[in-house]
Amino acid sequence: MATNLELFADYFQIHVLDDDSEATETGIGDVWTEQAVRDGLGVAEHALAIGTAVNVTVDVTFDLFPGQPDDDSAEFDHVVEASLNLASGRLVVLGCTDYVPDAARFDMPAGWIRVRASRRNLEAAAFPDLDCEDEPEDMEEIRIQAWPAPQSPPNIIKRWAPPDA
């Protein structure tokens, strides 16, 4: 069953991490290499940073699966996947400056999981119509799916590039 969240994407990112990760205390800013910024995905063993097109609130839908979900990347602008070592068996989803104790938590089997972040409505969110800037149709949508899976390299399934300004 999907859980809907509204998260503040401060510094153009949200985080997905193991509840026992040091990232809950120290953050994961060091994952943002030039390539990670282009990919919209910063990867550490126990934490992921998902880039956003905006530095405001984003709609997030989170869903757990027993196995890999179907590929529906055609419905999204940007889709990335990465592995995460979920040693605690609790996954935390939050904005990067959110108060960690209040963050959403989800129980999963401990061990390696795969996380797919699918983002849409990026152009409207990044370049909103100034007459309706705070309207729902200008909000970036992020769907995060997670399932148990062996560790594997990050994968950029579909890449969005902002239009020339």
C-alpha cells in the first residue's frame, strides 16, 4: 500500500536511508559528485540522496514491494535506481533538513534492497507559470519504490534535462 508524503526538498534533495545509518546524524552531503548531480542520485551504502528539480515542497509516494515492480518509466521524466544496505530493517524517507526522529519509517526485511525513484512534472515545477506558481500542477512528484534485491550498481533508466533557459 502506497504512503503519500509532502517533503521539503531543501538543497534540491530528499533522502532515503537505513534507520541505523550514520547519515541520520551526519547527513550525506559527500555523495554529491558532479556525476551524481547530473544523475539526480547520490549513493552511499546505507543512504541515498535523490535530487529534485526544485528547492520547495514535493509530493512523494512511497511503496514497498516483495519483488521488482513493473517498468513504467514512460510515465515519468526521470527514473533512477540504486541499492541500499538496510541493516536495521527500517527505511527512513525525509527531506534532507527534516527532523530525523519525526521522519516517515517503513519496516522491510533487513539486508540489501533496491530503490527506484521516478520523478515527473519536472518542467512545470522547475519553470512554473508565474500566475499560478503555488498550484498543485506546478509541484514535482516523486514516486519511491523499494523491494528486497541483491546489491547492484546504480542505474539511470531515464534522464531528464531541463530545457535551455
